[in-house]
Amino acid sequence: MRCVLKGVKAMAGFVRVTIALAFIGVVICGAVLAYGKVRFESPGPATVTGEPTVVLLERGLGVQAIARRLKDAGVITNSRLFWIGTRLRRVDGELKAGEYAIPSRASMREIVAILRGGRSIQYPLTVPEGLSIAQVLDLVAGHGALAGEVGEAPPEGSLLPETYLVTRGTTRAEVVARMRKASDEALARLWEGRAEGLPLKSPEEALILASIVEKETGVASERPLVASVFVNRLNRGVSLQSDPTVIYGLTGGRPLGRPIRQSELERDTPYNTYLHAGLPPTPIANPGEASLAAVLDPPKTDYLYFVADGSGGHVFAATLAEHNRNVAKWRAFERENGLR
């Protein structure tokens, strides 16, 4: 009986020791977690200048590689604590690639929030209205934040001019696809609300005419009037007689770099709208939304002609006699200012 009692007492003592050790383990583990939480949420290293530190995280990096990259950049001091902290919070799969400006003394918790939000640095890529496909692709190819090759050139006129914000490492092909999608959406939306009675059979014809309007004037307020001239000429079966279409037939979308010659106005190409009635076979540039809107809902005018007025804009006329007088004034202005 005594042996049994001794055994029971020994077992009870062992249980008490085990419980005590377990309690101590829990306390220690809790203390470690609490300490880790404090470290994770405490301010990080300060930069010398106080400015943010730019860190590039390429696509495909795991959380441990991200933690090492952050430590190498000097924005955290303990890479193991960073990846353990993200694992415990179950957000390790939510950290996004990109180029980030990490504020001086940002805590690990703040850095995780930045990476989860994908708030990476964005760079503008501005595509002006009226550039050809070749010129737009030159801009894309020369943008330092983009990666990869441009790829096959899309059809002329199919990229929407505007300012695009891109992140470092975005591929050039992705940006071109984004521009093309924006153009398709704008054209579809504006075509849906087009005016009645237009001499345009399809969205593609609207795109062609808009590209001509875009190249004919750089004055925003003139686009509707220029569009009305060309719509009136198409409705009457009169040739468009647009110099920019002739130039496109000569250069394929590159600047001519000088005034067009009379011999070039007489050269027979598919884009010579002096020799060929109707629209040219393709757009001659990438038109913006304003030019698309102008040709799809032009004002009602009697204008059939326009010529430069010497101030950067144009003067419009409904009759040939009036137009010839305006041309004479323009020629005199050219001679007086040494433009010819």
C-alpha cells in the first residue's frame, strides 16, 4: 500500500512539475511573441537624409526573398522577424511586386501595409495626340521604367493618346495593349452616340477621319469646325485635299521636316486625297477622344474650305471665292515672314 501511495505522490509531483514547465513555456512564448510584436510595430531604421528609400521588388519573389531585399536596402533590421511576422498575420501571399518608396523609420507593419496595397511608384508616359504608331512605339521603347520589347506594331490609329501611369518593370507589350484597349473602348462609346446622317459607315472610318482632323489642327476649339469641313466634303463627294494624308503616304508616319512640295501633292499614293476621293485606306495618326467626338458629332456648317490664318489657327470658308481670298492672305503672310 505504501508503495502505491509513494507512486501516486511521485506521479502527482511529476504532473505538477510538467504543468509548471508548461506554464513557464507559455509565459516565455508569450513574452517572445509580445517582444516580436513590439519590434514588428516599432519604428524602423532612419535614413540619413530623412527621405524615403526606393526598393524594387521584382515579380516572383517569395516573402523570405522580399525580407532579405528589405534588409539589404536598410529599411528593416531583421529579415527573419519580418517574414515570421507576415506568416503569423497570414498576409505573406499578399505582398505585391513593384517599386516602393519606403518612408524613413517605417515600421515592419507599415511596410507590410505598403506592399499589400501595391502602392508602388508610378511614372507618367505621355502620348500626345496626332503621333503615328511608329512615333508612339518610339516613346514606349525609350521609357526607362518599362521592360521587354515592344513587339509587333499594332494597326495605325489604334492607340489612344493620353498620359498613362506605369510602374517599373511593366512590360512594353502590356502598355501597348492597355493603350489599344483604351482606344477601342473610347471609339465604341463615341460611335454609339454618333449623330445621324454621317457619311461614315463604320467605327473604322470614323477613326480614319478623326486622325485627319487631329493632324490638321493643333487648336482644340477648331477640331469640330475642321471635322464639319471634311464631313461636308464627304457628303458632297468632294475630295478631302488634306496635306497630312499626302505626307503620310510619303513618310509612313514620320515627320516630313519641311513644307510639302507641289510635285508631292501630285504623287499618286493611296493616301493622296487630292487624287483619290473619299477616305484614305487607314488612319494616318492616333487621334484623341476630342477628335473622335468631333467627327462623330460635328456642328452643322456650310464650310468646305480652311487655310492657316498666321496665328496658329485657321480661317474657314463656305465658297471657293472666299477661300481663294483667304489663301491669298496666307501666302502674303508667308512671304512677309520668310516662311516660303
